[in-house]
Amino acid sequence: HAKESGNDRYHVFDAQMHQEMIDRLALENDLKRALERQEFIVHYQPIINLKTQAIVGLEALTHWQNPERGMVSPSLFIPCMETTGLIVPMGMMIFKQACQQLYRWHQQGWTELTMSVNLSVQQFACPTLVEDIDRILAETSIHPACLKLEITESAIMNNIEAVIAIAEQLRSRQIQISIDDFGTGYSSLAYLHQLPIDNLKIDRSFITQIQPQQSQYKVVDTIITLGNHLDLTVTAEGIETVAELEQLQQLDCEFGQGYLFSRPVRAEAIEAKFLQRDRDVDSCLPYYE
Ligand code: C2E
Ligand code: MG
Ligand code: MG
Ligand code: MG
């Protein structure tokens, strides 16, 4: 039992910092082993055409299946993967898994589906990124035009010259580029029109409980108009309710994803819910019923 001394809270603080350090080292160690043990698996979240409600593609979101920790969501381990640099080898493994899965869906007749994969700023700094992507596309027989690579606004700003140079190489292969979490970074209109990109993904924080008269509604309206003027498609992230969907439809937002349609799930669950044989890709049935 702790003594009632004036220094106790410092001891408690030390102990807590010590524990946090131990936890972080344990996480790093587990993540290193996770790579060797292939514990990373891809979950897929459908991307929907908001007008027709047809599924147009999937976003690959990496989950970590660990014997002790269970299924760990990306927001809990991706930051650590980035600080340790593990994101670079993991990113390529995930990229290959997602391409192999897309190939299977194309073979099953869902030939129009695209695959969106998140790229970390560290992958953009990797000198072999473009050749690695070329090699995996060739190995998995995926046409580059079916691939969308997502990079966050803040990652672009981190090293804008390098990102532009690489994005240009990727687009010359017909690979599409999206800006992820758009609206939360510090991009300026001065360069947005110069970026070699195809798609803006509006950050989920603007979509939550969106309603006319709100400032976030005006922001979303403005991003959609901006996208139209710059010839970019626009995707809304984090659609959770029918009300949010209806507001976005009124704003003519073309694409969206969110828990309303599906959480990120295993490939088999995507097949069961979205890719049944009797349902064609252009069917207008709402998926969320
Ligand atoms: P992101 O790329 O912006 O992905 C969208 C995030 O929003 C995902 O979080 C997804 O589960 C969540 N989401 C989608 N719809 C809804 C909704 O309706 N409501 C709510 N509350 N959330 C929704 P998640 O899966 O935790 O992933 C977090 C971030 O981790 C991703 O954000 C992405 O930046 C990163 N990430 C995930 N997988 C990878 C990967 O393989 N490589 C890299 N570099 N980053 C990844
Ligand atoms: Mg998740
Ligand atoms: Mg993303
Ligand atoms: Mg996002």
C-alpha cells in the first residue's frame, strides 16, 4: 500500500509512464512477429454509388488477428506500424492480398469492382514503391485502372514534391489516386488543382449528423462543388444513417461508404451480402435493409 506522502502522485505518474512504455514495446514486438506469422488480414468495406446504391468497389482495411489480443482494428496499431517502419513491408503484403481478392471477384463476374488501398507516407518514401506495385499487379493479373490508392491530405503535405512525382508515375499507368480524410489536413487551393489526383474522400467528421443550415453541410456542399469543378469524383466517408444518406444524395455526392451499408468485413461476408449470384451489380435494391 502506498504511503501518504506528498511524493506519491509522482510515483504513481512514474509507474504509469513505465507501464505505457512496457505496453508500447510489447506492441512493437508483437507487431514484428505478426508480420512473420502473417497475422494481418484484409477486411473490405463496400463503396457505393449513392444514386443507384450499387456497389462499385471496396476499400481494403487491414486488421490484425492476434492469438492473445484478438481482432485489432487498424486505428489501434497502424500508428505503431508507421513509427517502426513496419508499415512498408506490411503495406505490400496487404496490397497483394487485396489484389488477389479482387482478381477472384473479377473471375466470379464482378468485373467492374475497383479496389482502394491506403498508402502510408512512408511507403511514398520507399524507392521501390512503383516497381513493387507494377510487379504485384502483373503477378495478380489486375488491370491498373481497377486500382485506387488513398493517401491522406496530411501525408501529401508532408512531402508534396515527392508525392506528386510518384502519383504522376502511378497515374501514367492508369492507377487512380484519392485524397483520404479530405478537409482535415492543411491542403490549400493553391496546389489542389495541380495535384495528379482523381478522387476526394470527405472525412467522416463532416458527414456525421449532416443537416442543412449547419456549417459542416456547407463545407460538404463546397467540397462537392470543388470536386466537380476540378473534374474529381467525390466519396463521402462514414455514412451511418438514412438521413445522412439522403442529405448527401440531395447534394449530388456521387459515392459513399459507411456502417449504413456495411462495416469493414471479411471477403466471405462481402460475397454473402453484396455479391450474390441473383443480384447484379446495377440492381437498385438498398443494401441497408
Ligand atoms: P481510412 O482510410 O480513412 O478508413 C476509414 C475508416 O473509417 C476505417 O477505420 C473505417 O472502419 C471507418 N469507418 C467507415 N465507415 C464508418 C462509419 O460509418 N462510422 C464510423 N464510426 N467509422 C467508419 P479503421 O478501419 O479503424 O481504419 C483507420 C485508418 O487506418 C484508416 O482510415 C487508414 O488511414 C488506416 N489504415 C487501415 N488499413 C490500412 C493499411 O492497410 N495501410 C495503411 N497505410 N493505413 C491503413
Ligand atoms: Mg475498424
Ligand atoms: Mg482510406
Ligand atoms: Mg478516411
